[in-house]
Amino acid sequence: MRAVVCHELGEPEGLRLGELPAPPVGPGEAGIAVEAAGVSFADALFVQGKHQTAHEPPFAPGMEAAGRVTAVGAGVEGLAIGQRVAALLHDGGHAERATALASECFPLPDGVAPEVAAGALSAYLTAHLCLVREARLGAGERVLALGAGSGVGLAAVAVAAALGGEVTAAASSPAKLAAAEAAGARHLVNYAAEDLREATLAASGGRGVDVVVDPVGAQGEAAFRSLDWGGRYVVAGFAGGAVPQFKGNHLLIKNRSALGMVLMHYRANRIGHMRRSAADVFAMLADGRLPAPAIETGALADGPRFLRRVLDREVVGKLVLLP
């Protein structure tokens, strides 16, 4: 099968469009004919050998895909040959065929195109779990979404707004903030040109926000100081290279909480919660309550270039490959 192949760990420019054997389908798994595959920051880390999960070359990157079921392994129930699904993968999405755990295959309702599903799956699922399962967002609460031009940041804007939150989007350029406004942000902060804490407090009438979703890390201190009493800070990644630090007395003084949310925890330990969140996300996408992510598509041959753009922070929204 055709695939974007990582023959040795290194920079994305070392990837090549080539051939890999179609992955086998074992017990508890489903085979998928890939129609669309998302490109993520985690994929770039896999290729560089910088992710906590090891990937032995040769392999194809790609941790999310959408397509049709081609085979089901022993013990699989609830999936049928030809069924449309989106799936989380260990890797292998940037190829014509992929294999996923059946528990990580999510049925797609009518009206959700494969490129939308692949572009939304990991980012929107991460955002939904951050906001609903971890922060327990209530309608009318104020949310600060950091990195609001990235996949997870924009997803946090869109999901929080769809759930009735009042969203302040923080990003580093007018183009990224324009995308955040289109996704539902009510207030916009360009932290490259203005003080994040001061602008966030001004947008919230001086009260601060109830929830911070942070997939970046670089603005951690200013964002934490923007929390109101009882505020919840959800760490969803360190795309900016910095790790936020939380002092115990600062948590205590205003009864704040610092929470971590990694999708792998739900994949390994909270499968029911994850599947319910996926069903909610796709239902909201199908009926228009949740806007589709901003997507740019390309062919498999664009895989190395797309991964470089992700690493260089040149992407607003989500990049998707169409095998």
C-alpha cells in the first residue's frame, strides 16, 4: 500500500512517499480503508523520536483517520464491513490502509465528511474531555483558550462556545485570532502584542476566567493568574516547549485547581467516557451545533511538508491528508 514512510527517525524532510505492507487485523481490531488522515504535532514528535511512545522504523505517522471498515477481528461487535468510522491510531494513518482497536473506532453520522472527521477527532475529542470531564464546564462560565490558532486551541474555542461558555481566545497573530473568532470566541487577545493577564481580566470585567485550556505551556504563569476563585487550569500539552509550574499556595489562596488531560489516559483507562465524548462531538458536528474545524487538505505526498509546517507553527486550524 502507498504510505508516507519514516525509514529513520529525524526531521520530516526525511520522510518519503513509498510502500508498506498493509497492517494485519488481529483480535479486537478493525481494518480501515483510509479516506482522510489528520496531521498533528504528535506525529512530528513520533518522526523525530521525541515522543514518549516509541515508534520503530519503518512506519507511517498518523494517529487519527477516517474511512470505511474493511475487516473486523475476532471478538469485535458493533462494527460492520463498509461502515463509516473515525479512528484513533497508534500510528499508520498516513497510508491507504490502517488498523485500529475496535474500541477506538467511532461511528460517523451522516453529514460528517471524512476530512472533517479526521481533522476534528483528536483535537475536538481532547477539547471536549478537557472541558466536560476534567474542568466540568458549566453554561455561562468564562473560558480562556490558549494557542487558539492550533488544532486543540481552536477546538477548545469551538467546543466551549457550543457548550455555552464565554470564550476568550489567546493567540500570537491576527490570522489565528480571526480563525478563533469564526470558531466562536467572544474576546480576542494577541499575546504577542499585549499583556495576556491584563487583557483577559479586562475581557472578563476584572473577575478572571473559570477555566483555562492550555495546549501550549508558554503563557502558563500569566494564564494561571487570570483565573477567578475556584478556577480550573487544564494542561493539555506543551507545544510551546515550556512546562507550566503551579505553586501550592497559589492553588490554595483562591481554591484553584490544576488538572492534566492526556488523551492516552482515556484510551487506556476511561474508554466509556471517551466514546461518549466522541459521540457527542460528532452529533454536534452533524447537526451544526459545533462548527467544523478550519481544514486544509493535501495528498499523501504532502505529508513531509505538512509536518514541517506544524513544527514551524505555520498552521491555522488542521491539516488533513487524503490518500
